[in-house]
Amino acid sequence: MSTLSSSAQKFQDLLKSLGYDYTVIEHAESTRTAQEAAERAGCELGQIVKSLIFKGKDSGKPILVLTSGANRVDEKRISEYAGEAISRADADFVRTVTGFAIGGVPPIGHTQKMETYVDEDFLQYETIWSAAGTPNAIFELKTRDLQEMTNGKVARVK
């Protein structure tokens, strides 16, 4: 097995420290998009976790939406959940609040705590795949663990 990059290794170490026995896989090819990740993982597009960061327009708070790769997030619905208008976060904001670059943001291990919503569509799958710290790293996890590890609210996000 090849050595992981520092960001992927940091995330692998975090998983282990939290008691999760999941393995980060770093690919030579990109897993930045949901489609690329599904191809590398050999799974359905719906099993890919997209980590999308939004920003509260009034509070400036970060909001994490973990949505299925097959879905498009309904920003109006997320605004209702958050209690304020939201906007898509830019790359600098994402890196500041998560510690990771867009395309590699994992579901946990962020520099700031954030309100989190987990797509209810994941419940149809036993396992799902998520980014693991770099745009080339992913890991497979049990669907039930995603909600547990993030303390996210399972919700309709599309």
C-alpha cells in the first residue's frame, strides 16, 4: 500500500483516533467530482457524499450539507433549516472553516464546528463513500456512521 499524502494521513489518523476502522484510499486520478469519485470507488453516484459548505448571510456561520452525489441541494430549504439566508462559500472560506480544499472536504475533522445536515437519501444505502482530505482521497463508511460521526441532522436537502 502506498503512503498517503499529509492531508489524507491526517484524516486517516483522525478516523482511527475516533475508533472508526475505515481505510483512506488515495488515487492517482481525481475524485474531486461526485462522478469521478463514483468511478474510482466502483459505486453508484448516489453513494457519494458531497460536502458542500454554505455561509449564513447574516451570521457568517458555516453550514455543512452532506448530500448524495446524485442530488442538487435546495438552497432555499437549507436557508429555512438554518433560519437565515445562505450563500455558497468561496474557496478561501471553505479552507478556513474546514482546513481542507474544495474537492477534498471530509465530513469531520474541520477547524470550526458547524451546523450539519445529512441527506436523507443516503438511508437507502448500507455504505457510502466520502472525501478524505484531498481531491484524490476517499473512504467507504457505513451510512449509519455518517450521522453519528457528524452529529448532523438527517434531512431532505434536495
